[in-house]
Amino acid sequence: MDSYLNIKICDFGWCAEDINAKRTTFCGTYEYMAPEMLFKAEYDYKVDIWALGVLLYEMLHGFAPFKGKCAAEVQ
């Protein structure tokens, strides 16, 4: 957090140079995956925005909005 209260969160584990490219990689934690990933459809950078929303929800409430040990349980 900087002096203006701007928060910066990053995870470069699966970053790519072309943010407009469609991907089909199935990776990550089920609770943070966007529906496109769970249904094994093509996706783009917008799944990161979904994951950020889940993270912010968890930070505010103390628990994730979706729970499950596998993709079938999260859906």
C-alpha cells in the first residue's frame, strides 16, 4: 500500500505478454477460478479481475464466497 492508500497486488506465476490472447490453461485455486476456467472454455485477462474480486471479498468477510475441494463442488 502506498502513501495514497493505493493497493497493489501481483502474482506473475501465469503472466503472458499478450493480454488479448485467448487461453485454455486450467490452473489455479478452484475458489478463485472464473466460470470460464471451470468450464474449460477459452478465457482472457478478465479472469484475473474475477479472481481479484474473490480475493477482495475474502479480505472483507474473512471467508471465500465459493467453497469446494474440486471444480464440481465450487460450481
